[in-house]
Amino acid sequence: MPIVPTKPIQRNQKGWGYEIFHNSPEYCGKVLVVYAEKKYSLHHHEQKHETFYVQSGRIWMRTVDENG
């Protein structure tokens, strides 16, 4: 089943940088630009998948599965 955009691509300025994203009920695709020495905010999704690709730099990420 193809993912059909329900909203246009958006850009949000944040204290840590900015995000460019598309959000649908099933998927959230984001480009995150995190400024050096800044921290990205913690978040989670109950019923959505998300993909992260690091183009440059390093990232430390904590994940939790359905068992905690």
C-alpha cells in the first residue's frame, strides 16, 4: 500500500536546530539539522514508524521496544 501525503512538507525551527518533515498517519519522514553541542528532544510514537539517516556527524540514540 503506497503512503499518500496528507499534509505538505513542513519546516519547523527548534532550539536545537530545525526539522523538515512529512507526516502521515502511518509514517513520519524527517530531515533533522541539529546544531553542534545541541540535544534533540525525546519523543515516541505509539503506532508509527520513523527512519533516521545521519548524513554527517555522530548521533547517540536510545530506543525502547514494546518490552520497555
